[in-house]
Amino acid sequence: MPIHILPDALVARIAAGEVVERPASVVKELVENAIDAGATDIRIECAEGGKRLIRVTDNGSGIPAAEAALAFAHHATSKLASADDLAEIHTLGFRGEALASIASVSQVTCITRHADEAGGTLLRFDGGRLIAQERIGRTPGTTMTVEHLFARVPARLKFLKSTQTERGHIDGIVTRYALAYPHIRFTLVHDGRVSFQSLGTGNLRDVLVEVYGADATAQMAEVGDAGQMSDWRLEIEAISNLQSPISVYGYASLPTLDHANRSKITLFVNGRPVQDAKLSYAVVQAYHTLLMTGRYPVAVILVRVPPAEVDVNVHPAKAEVRFRDADAVFSAVQRAVRRALLDNMTPPAPPSLLRQWPNDRQESGATALAATDERPSIVEPTAQPPLTGSEAWERVGIARQTGALGGRVPVTDAATSSAPITQPSPLRTQNLPALRILGQLAESYILAEGPEGLYLIDQHAAHERVLWERLLAQHELGALPSQHLLDPVPVTLPAESAYLLEGQRDMLRDLGFEIEPFGGNTFLVRAVPALMIQDDTATALREIVADLEMGDAALRKDLEARVLRRVCKRMAIKAGRVLSFAEMQALVRDLEACESPRTCPHGRPTMIYVGLKQIEKEFGRLG
Ligand code: ADP
Ligand code: MG
């Protein structure tokens, strides 16, 4: 559409503000204009950190001669027609303010030629006034030269920093756009020397090598699908029709590469750089337990959502956006990064001391026979469960439906022969035989005799399993007992966690937690699952929130399982507690009644079995 002056009513609805703070902001505006003009080659030249000169040359559409002067008027734009367009912005610019603002505080020379016109136009402005206009030859595209920025605005000139500092800001802007637009070739020249160049291959990895170097790039994992990497504007139509319209692409560092702060987390939404604490938190969260506290990842994350899903008209320069569904974007980013990390990290070696039997995922369900004695490779690179919450839920569900409870699952012995201790044993099947309690070891393990050998039962893990199955059963019936606290307990959380808890209050209510916002980041806990009535509520809640922070926030069942696991862990008998004979007996009876007695809710074993045959062998009684 031709350049036109926006009507006052529309101007009033556009978030206004100063966009020209320093040379880097001029570079940003000019580069954005070049991108909006469809350029594939953008050259940025600066002298003295942009204080003396900034020149941006592009091979984009150019400006028609008849409109060139108008482009420098306030609120003159070709990118916005009506208020309706505000709801769905497809370009980086739309306010029609940048050229006018820049021209008013500098000397600007514009040489432009529209692709459809035979010749070009040269315009010269001084302090915002047009002082020269002539015809000039050039190839299609635009060159904007901004000289002596703020020369006549001493108040602002005073705030400019050293050439080095201003240069650094410009470098930051140019490299970020280069990362977000790998198909555009960017060249940055400082004082006559090329200081950065991207090749415009369309491959983000190539740009990463230019920005961070080959070594660092080798330690980064691709996030999402490269198919999502074309120019975002081309995809908007397609994306708008998708059911899950959020796409995430980029690169994120493996845990071997980190940084002292969040400044190396680069986020773009629809090709627009954003500084969004929540979004960068989503990236950080994906690294839960993978990075040391106080260390942050290096990441470039490009998020695409249909333009109608995001409000970019929040602040002219601060790079803020508002999502219609911020939670969905948050978890899409977190999930994509987490997935990339899991897919690209070598899982830790399985424990080897005492071979453990396959966890209960393999023990039940006719399709999941344990053909190997190896623990399944651990997918979550945390110390946490090989079984994700949702899997555990599904599994329990399947076990119930198919009656796997009683049906023993045959296990082949082929793979067990190499294991010195684990033999074909009664433990490979689902149910426990009746056990005779012998005593307690190290105040942590129950010793019991079975028909074919010795059982060492981890009292804490066993109790966790018992509680877990009990809670699951109650929850499935919708009858998880909740109990009001005599005195509601206030719990204050860090702002970022508070946001998370706020979003999960409904889910927690279904599990028996009654939690109300109490101003700021403080919440009032009024009721807890009955099992927890004696527990330290504040600590418990903090742990639960920490659990919610890790991993996938997508599946409600997964979150529920995580919370219930935490409840079990907290309420189960601790190691180090002396148990009476009756207590041990009760616990073992409860365990025998469990559907999956051999593992705790986190997938770790509840017991170790040493067969009589093995014992005889160790004593040299067997061949
Ligand atoms: P906005 O980008 O918000 O529209 P600007 O003041 O940055 O406002 O630019 C005003 C208009 O000038 C743009 O809408 C566009 O039509 C034109 N323009 C500016 N820079 C370029 C460029 N490099 N190539 C083509 N057209 C441009
Ligand atoms: Mg602009």
C-alpha cells in the first residue's frame, strides 16, 4: 500500500514513545525497515560507534519517488491501513514514526529506488527539514545515511557512551537480527572494517558459527524442526489454520556450554526481538537440574504464532509483546528445548553394582515383556524416574484394565545369564510371595525370607509405593480426602514460581490442596491432602512447586502424578527410623497387596532379592 499519514484516531491507539535513544536504536529501526522491504542483503556501516555515521543499505523494494519525502513525516507508513490491522501485524514496523524521529535529531540522506521505477531519488534532511531532493541512479533498494546523531540535541549527546560501548550495542542488534533471519545476508562494518558477516544461507547453524564460533555451536542442539525455519511471514497463513499454532525453532546449548547470566538467551517472536522474562524463564526451566545454579544457557529461540495471537503494540522500543495465551507459548518453548536436550544428551550409565530387575513398566502388560536385564536407558537425565508421570498413570490404568495384577508375565531367561547376581527369580513376576520378616538392617531395610531366598526391602521406597497406589486409587475415584488446616499457612514464593502455582491452583485443588492468592507472591494454604495434615505445609508446597517447574508442563496427568509422588515421598517412612516388628509386618503386607510392589513411584527398586542358589554359589556349595 502507498505511504500515507495515519489518521489521528489510529495514532492515538498506537503505543508511542521515543525510539531513538542511541546509535543502536537507529540501526535497529533501519534494519527493520530493510527487512520489511523484503531485503535479502543488508549492509550496516558505522563510524565512531554510529555517533558520526550510520549507513544501512538494502536490496529491498525501495520507496517510490513520489512517496519518498512522505516517508519522513510523522505517522507516515505503508504498513498499516486501519485499526483492524492493529490486531494482526505482519511487519516489524507499523507506527510510521522511526524515520521522522531519526531525521529530527540528525542529518539524513536517503537514496532509494523502487523496483518498478526506472530511476532513483535522493533526499536530504537536516534536523527534520527537507533540504534537497533530486533524481539519482541506483539499483533497486534503499540506502539511509544518518550523520551527526544528536549533534543538535546536547541533552542526548551527553548520554552517549564511549565509541566502544555504542559499538557493542550495535553489534548486539545486528547479530540478533542475523540470527532471526538466517536467509538474509548481513554485513556489519565498523570504521571501514567488516566486523561481522552472515552468509544468508537460510541455515541458522551457519549464523551461530559466525556469532558464537564453531566450538560453541558444536555444543548446541537444534530445537524444533528445521522445516519451521523459513521466513515467518510466508508461514503465517499456514500457521493460522493449524490447531496448535505455536511453532518453536532454534538452538540451545547442551549443559557443557553455559553463561553467567541470561544475556545469551535470544528470543524472537514472529521475527521481532523480545525481552520477555517469562519466556526466557521457560528456556531456563528446560535445563532444570542440568545446569549449576547461577549458570544459564546460550540459546536462540524463534517463536512463531499467528499475528492475532500476539499484541506487539505494547511499547515502541522495549521489545515487549503480550500473548493471548502466554501459558501455551511458555510450555511450547519449554517443551521444545527440553526435548532437544533429552534427544541430544548421552544418558548416564545404568547402575551396575547390584543388577536391578526391569522396572515395572516392563513387568506388566502383555506387550512389554522384559527381554533384557538392563534397566531401560534413562531418558530423563535427572536423578529422577525413568518412568514419566503420565506413563506411570497409563501403566497403572492398563494394569487394572487387563487384570495384569494377578496374571504373571513370563520373562525370558536368555538375557539374564550374564548377570552374576540376578537370576531367574520370583522377583521377575508381578506379585510377591508371602514373606517372613527377619529383622531390620541399618534402620533402613527390612530383611525378609521368601520361599527361594532373601529379600532386602527399602522401607522408604516400599512405603512410597504403598502410599502412591493408595492415593492413585482414591484419586481415580475422585475421593482424595482433603483436610482443612486449623491455621491457614501463608507461603511466599519467588515471582516466577508464583506464576506457576497460580496457573495450577485448580489442579492442586483436585488433589486436596486449597490455596488462595494472598497478595503479591504470597499464597494462603487452607487445606491439604489428609495424608499431609501433619506435614510442614510451607516446605511441602515449595517442593511441589519446584516439581511443577521441572520438565513438561503440558500434560495435566503428568503434573498430578508429580505432585502425588512428592506427597508420597514426603509422607513415607524415612530411612533411619527404627521399625517395630509389627510395623515391618504391616508395611510388607501392604506392599504385597500392591500392583507393582517392586518399584517405588519414581521407578527405583523397592527391594533386592538374593536367591538361595546365588547364596549357595557364593559359599562355594554349588558346582
Ligand atoms: P514504519 O516502518 O513504522 O512504517 P518508518 O518511519 O520506519 O515507519 O518508515 C516509513 C515508511 O517508509 C515505511 O512504512 C516504508 O513504506 C518506507 N520505508 C522506510 N524504509 C524503507 C526501506 N528501507 N525500504 C523500503 N521502504 C522503506
Ligand atoms: Mg520502520
